[in-house]
Amino acid sequence: MKNDEGLDFALSRKTGRMVDVTMVARGLACDCVCAHCGALLQAKKGRKNRHHFAHYVAGRATGLCGGGRESALHAAARQLVAGWHTIELPALLVEEAGRRASIPGRVISIRSSELPDDMRGATYWGRDRVRPDVVMHAEGETIWAEILVTHAVGDPKRARLERRAISTLEFDLAGMHREGSWTLATLEHALRTDVGIRRWAYHADEARLRQQLREDSEAIARPCTGMEVPWIGIAHDHEGEAPDPVLSGCAGSKAMDWAPLVFDPAMGLIPRDPAKRLAFIAQVYPEPTRYELSGAVAFLRRHPHGDGSCWVTIGGRSPGGRKSAYDAALSEFARSAGLHCVDFAIAGTREVRGPQCHEQLDRFFSALARSTAAEGLPASDL
């Protein structure tokens, strides 16, 4: 998308908050300014071109200022993240001395948030002069957030973050400002559900894990030839408490039964083999709820990240059964409920993410099960 095709977001002079073009009146009645240069904007909401904000100078619409779109997206994302009451933190992967460790992700409740850039220098972030985009205060810990649109967290800033020792999450929106047609709703959905755009710019436990891996590597007198000796992170049951990694041993260790492992952005290190992965999940994570359907059975399992994410597995007696119809019904329900469905690399299993995910899916499958019973059709005996 060219840089002169207008802004998706603008700063409302009435509320002092970022808005999208669907939220305001047409033309100058939108009463908005550019978040980058402060110039007056008008809302272009015609019938031919996509709706957007345009700079209005000397009585006419003009092209963008140098960083208008990037600044608008950055400001809108900061505002959204600062308004969250919970946040899903990704897993951390550490590789050191030929070994790997991971800490699984978790969901934490946010008590309050700050936007340092909006505080006009009132908040001092120490002699290192680190000013994060969003500061989130949770129970017993603080998380910083950085919004990447054009510039990632570089080595100098990462070094300052290490000295501050505050875990910092980075949202990578570098490709989004070129796409256009964003609203606050679609942007928040991406920020909430797309695990591919979030990563740790710095994690307060990374140095500890690296040291543990080095010490463990030095302590092994006889390495396990030809086998991975990873750390497998096990999710903690208590919200807000950082989970501890569990060390897998050498040959003969129970944990080594899961090798080889791959990294999952939510859970950390998990088995690569789909059958082992399913067994790993069954052993480590909560028991699923089972729903007997006509010619099929569905399993709903809470994801360790909390209520905003869960797994659904639908199994049928044969390829010609009703499994495909249930899969299609699940996809349609997820779309209508504002949930996000992705394949989970296990046959028949999908990860579903969104607000009150488990409760919504429980109602959906319970209704399907009742419908099966009302039809008088036999349920699956799987």
C-alpha cells in the first residue's frame, strides 16, 4: 500500500483517543488530527475508494506526512494494549551449550497500565533512559510492552532492558501499516490472537535459564549421543506465578520419551511427533470434557494459557461419518462468535482462541449433544 493513500486511525480532538474511520462523521466533522504531525484531518467516506483519513491543509486534502500511517498504527496499538485487563504471555525458548530450555506461556491479570509517552516526561525511567510503549502492572510483577512498526528493539536498548531487569514483550506490526483498511476491532483481534507477532524482546528469567543450561551441560560426564537433552517447561496452575522449567535427563529418563521436541509459541518445547504430542498433552494438561455426538465424539480441553484459549478434537467412526459436518459447524460458530480457529498439528485438533472461549464452545457442543439425543441418533462409542 502506498504511503499517500490515507490513514486508518486518527487522534480525536474531542476525546484525546485514537479512533478509526468507522467511528466518526464524514469530512471535517470527524474533528480529528494526525497522531504524527498534528495536522487537521478529514474522514474520506465516499462510495468508490476505501474509507480513510486524509490530511487537510489550506482548504484541500493532501498526501500524508512522512510517518503518518506508522505513527497512527503505533498509537492505536499502544492504546489497545494499555486497555487490556489480561494479557497472554508467550513461551520463552533459550538455547545454550547445545541444550534447550523453555518456560511455557501464561495469562496474567493486569491491575493498571501506563502510557509513558503520554505523561509528558513526568515519569522517570532511570539513568538508562528506557521509555517503553506500555507499562503493565500485574500482581507481584511489571511487564513492559514495545510496539514494533518500523524499528525493532536493538542491541543497545536490549542491554538497557537487561539492566532494568523487567520482562519486555514486543508486538511486531511491521507489515500491518502497508495493508490498510484496519479498524480498532480488527487490530485488537490481531494483537490478541496472532501469536506470530508477539515475542520477548527481553525476559527476566533468560539469564537464569542460560546459566542452568551451562551448569547442567558441564555436569554431564557422558552426554547422551544422538539425542536431544532439552528442558521441558511445564505450565504452572496458578495465575501470575512464573512457571518453572523441568529438566529432562539422559537416556532412560521419562521426559526423554517425548523427544525430539519442537518449540510452540504458547506451550514451549513439545513433542514433534503428533501421537507423542497428544500423549504429552493428555499427561501434562487438564482432562478434557467429552461430548457424545451422532457418529462422532468431541473433546474440549482448556489450554494452559487460560480461558482465552482451548483445544478441540473431533473424532468420527469413519471418513464417511458426520465429522466433517461438525468441523464445518465449528468453523461457522467460531466466526460468528468472534473466535479464531487454527490447526494444532494433531489430526482432528484445532486451537481456538478468543474471549470466554471455553464457555462458548461448551455451550456449542452441549447444544450439539442435546440435538443428537433429540434426533434419537446413536452417539459415538469412541
